Amino acid sequence: MEPTDNDRRAPARYEPGEGCLTTAVRLPVRIVVLLLVVPVRLVWDALAALGRAVHRTALRPLGRGLAWLWRTLVVIPVAWTWRTLVVAPLGWLWRTLAVAPAVWLWRYVLTPVGRGIAWLVRGLGVGLLWLGKAVFVWPWVALWRYVLAPVGRGIAVVVAWLVRCLVVVPARWLYAAVLTPLGRGIAWLVRGLGTALATLVRWIVVVPLVALWRYVLLPAGRALAAVVTVVVREIGAAFGHCWRVAGIISRAVGRFLGTVLRWLFVEPVRWVYRTVLTPLGHGIRDGIWKPVRQALRTARETVRQTRQELRRALFGAPKEPQPAAAVPPRREPGAPGTRTLGSSTTALTKD
């Protein structure tokens, strides 16, 4: 069980000048938390060591073997089957039976028919548009431009004059002479009532509440927050300190158990191997194995020689290979096309 960084780190020191509440809370909290944390830390370290050992020796090789089997027995055959037996035939059938006929139909049948229909519809649309304009649009445009528009302008001028004389001028006089003074009086009255109500609410509700908050609730809340903060901080610090102490205890227990196991099992086995088995193995190797190997090698050589002598006695000695005849060195190749100096038939030197 290897110590972690939190185990190696020393407990944090408290700042000087702490109050009596902190000092009174710290010691009992640490004792209780230490009694609760030490068994948990021992069990945690033991489970962590066991989990690492199981993962390293069993789960990781098992996972690799299962992954290899899955890839070899399932993924590769399924992928090959899908590519070779499903995708390729379906793709060929799709291209042959659907794509190629559809392309031919679109290129040589639907496209010419569509172009002809579009040309016909365009011509009919142009004719109908011209006919509609001539029958419906142009008469109404002339009626609007030369009859309705002048009549509408005149009616608008008359209506505007009537609205100004009958509505705008009386409404302006009513606003300036009646509504404005009345509104100012109502605003002054509402302002006075609002000021009086605000003063009453301030002295009856707000001031007592502010005094209650400032002189009663705020000091009590601060005191309660200070107590809760101290308790929570001490509990957290106690948990951290006791966790590190439990780690030290767990590491000491682990080392003790390792030492006991080493002296009870490892050292006796090592002593037996070094004192008994190693000299015994050397004696067996030097006294028995090497002479036996030498004797076997000698017997094998004797059997080989005996077999060769029997073969020679029964079938005779094998023939010695004849050496190849020595070929005298040639200073110049003897091909018919050899170049000569001063003569066309004889070379400069001959063998």
C-alpha cells in the first residue's frame, strides 16, 4: 500500500489567536472522527491494493483476450461478410436495376418531355397574361387614374377640413382650458397623499424593521454563523487530519504484515533455495548431468563411426571426386571476330 500525497503532507497548522470555542470543539471532534475514520481507511487501503492486484493480474489480460477473440471471431468475419456478400451484390443490383434505368429514363424520356411541356406552358402563360391585362387590368387602371383618384382627392380635402373644424379645434380648447388645470389639481392632491402615506409607512414599518434587523437579527445571525463556521471547519479539518493519520497507521500495518510474511515465508524459501537447492543442483549438474551428457556424446560418436565402417565394409569406399582438368589461361578470347594489328587473319599473340 503506497502512501499518497495527502498521506505524506503534514497536517496544516492553525493560525494563532483562535478563540476558546475552536479549542473546545477541536479535541473531541478529532477523537470521534479518528475512531470512525481509522477502520474505514484500513478497509479502503486493503480493497484498493486487492483491486489493483486483480486488475493487473486477471482483468487486464482477460479483457485483452476477450477483445482479441471478439475482433478475430466476430468483427473481422462479420465485416468481411458484410463487404463481400451484402454490400457489393446489393450495390451492383442497385446500380444495374435502379440507377441505370432511372438515369436513362430521365435523360432520354422525361427531360425532352419536360422541356416540351415547359415551352408549351410558357407560351400559354404569356398569351393568357396578355389577354388578362387587356380584359381586366387596363380598364380598371384607366378608371382609377382618370375617375376614382380625382374624386377621392376631393373627398379627402373636404373630410380633412370638417375633421379640423369639428374635432381638432374643440378638443384642443377642451384640453387647454379644462383638462390641464383639472389634471394639475389632481396631481398635486395625489402627491400630497403619497408623501403622507410614505411618511407613515416609513415610521411605522420601515424604521422598526431596520432597527430589528440591525440591532437584533444581524448580530444573532453573525454569532450563529461564526459558531456554525467553527464547527464545520473543525469537522472538515478533523476529517482531513484523521484521514492522514489513518493512512500512516494503515501504511504501518501494511509494512508490519509485509515484514511478517517476508520473515515467515520469503526468507525461509530463499534460505532453502540458496543453502540446499542451489548446492544440490550444482552437484547434480556436475556429478551426474555432465558425465551422462559426455557418455551420450561418446556413445553417439561411436555408433556413427561403427555405421560408417559397416557401410564401407558392405558397399565399399565412396569414389573420390575427380578434379577438373586445368585450362591454360588465354591472353585474348579466341572468337572469330578478334581484332588484329597488321593482319586481318592472325591475332597479335596466340596461346
